[in-house]
Amino acid sequence: MSVPLVAVITPTYNGAKYLAETMESVQQQTWPNLVHVVLDNNSRDETPEIVRRCSNGRIPVVYFRNDTVLSQRDNWNKAFSLAPAEAVYVRLLCDDDTIYPQSIEKMVQLAETDPGIGVVGSRDDGHLRDFRWPESRQIFDGPQALAKALLGEGVIMPIQMMWRKEVVDQRQPLFDDYIEGGAFDMDTVFDLLTRSKFGFIHETLGFTRAHPNSVSNMVYGEKTHSNTRDHFDLFLKYGPSALGPDYNEQLSRFRRIYVRQILVWWRKDRRAVQLESHFRALERAGWPFGVSLVADAITDWFLRKIHIRSYSSAFTPPQAVRNPLPR
């Protein structure tokens, strides 16, 4: 019986503080057929020396270094392009995160039960505890997983996932520029779910580190709230196919929640909060922010409060679903 090759992909830029711990977690994996691909985005710290020191273990390390600094998205695209052609699965591992010893083994075991599975996720030991996927199931059809993720009934965490490479290779570039903010990885996973099934392991298989200098904490911070804007854009892109006849109703609900949230952000910190990108997102969707949009959102809140208006399914506002995550 063949043992599928898994390529763990670590793009890094000045990641010396945690990189050794990240690389050691790969060396501790129980899965016997692994390669660790590390792409250094022209770091100016001790990254090359750390990679050299961590490259003498059981798991082979393939190290590449850019001549110039690329954008995060371009660096991630290049990193995945460096995965060996014979790899069956690829697994992103950020340079400040770690995976537990049986992480790859358990993900591969689930993926091998169904060749239609293109995305495998799990719980992690970061700040998020409830991923909301039904405990009684491990495999979901792609559109069903998309619908749950869009409606807040299941949490997608791209940075703690393994993907089937033949599905990944169908999308070029793997990470594109559809999303204005930093959620290009979420867009990628959603697209992969239009092509394949989703597998979820109800165990903690990794650790996602939260720290002030992580890219996502800077991108998704309190001043921009771009997690909600990105989710809105993803809703517009994937909602019609994932939600079918419920799409328009759920989109209207999302839009009203979104507008009310913008008002809350403005009220809490009207001088510092950055709302321009949210206004652009609404305008792109055909709803310029103004009196009529605000009146509709407030009226909706009042009608729900007095139980005149209700919705067909539960919806969790996206800012509660995807808090800023380190990436």
C-alpha cells in the first residue's frame, strides 16, 4: 500500500522568533512520508540560520529564498508552487504556528476514506474553541460546507488545513486578489469547496498563535474590522450557488446586520475607526451607504425586536465567527 506524500508549506518573513518551534513540530510528525518546504521572503533576521539548524532531522527540509521581498499573497503563491509534483496533499503551516504530532496522520487518514475530499480541517489550540461543525459528522459536501461557513454555522480556518493537491492545482493562481483585505486564503478554501468535499476532524491538531505583530492582527484589527467586510464580499461571491433560493433573504439579513455594525463601530470610536472600505464594499454590491440603507437596517432591528419579522434560519454575525486570527 502506497503512503501518500504530504508537503508542509511554510512561507516565512522575518519569522525567527517562532520558526524553530514551527519546524520542530513538523519533525515530530508521525506520518512517515513528509517533506517540509520553507520559502524565505528575503528575511533580514536569523531565518536562514534557523532553517539550517532545523534541517538535519528525519523529515527532509527544502529551503528556498526570494531575491526580493514579495507581497504576502505572492509569496504564498510561490511557496505552494514549490511543492513536489508527486505530493498528494499540501498543508499550510505559518511560521508562528505549530502542529501536534498526529496532525498530518489523522488528516490523511480522513482524506483517504473518500477521494472526493479536497479540504480537511480540525480544531486548534488558538483562541477559538467552538468550530460549530456537527459532532456527529466528519464529511460534508462542498456546497453544504460553504453554506454553513457563510451562515456562521461552521468555522473555516484556512491556516490549519490540509488540501488535496490535485484540487489545488485546478485553481491558478491559488491565492488571487478578489478580496480587498487579507482573507485571500479564505477565498481560496471557499473556491476549493466548490470543487470538492470538506472533511473535519473533531480533535485539536494544531496551535494557532495570537500575537500583536501577526499580519492578521494588523489587517483585521479593531480599526479596520475588515473580517466582516471580507465575509460580506465572500457572501456575494459564493452565496448564490451555496444558498440557492435562500440567498436573497440571507443576503438582506447580512446587509442589515452589517449596516448596524458599521453604526456601532462609528459610535464607539468615530475618530479612529476606518469605515471607507466598508462603504466601498456596500457600494460594489449596489447599496451605497446612506439614509435609506440605515433606515432599512434600523427598521429591521425594530421589527425583529417586537417579533413581527423573523428569519428562516439562524445566522451569526460574521465578526463573531471570524475574529482576527494570526496568519
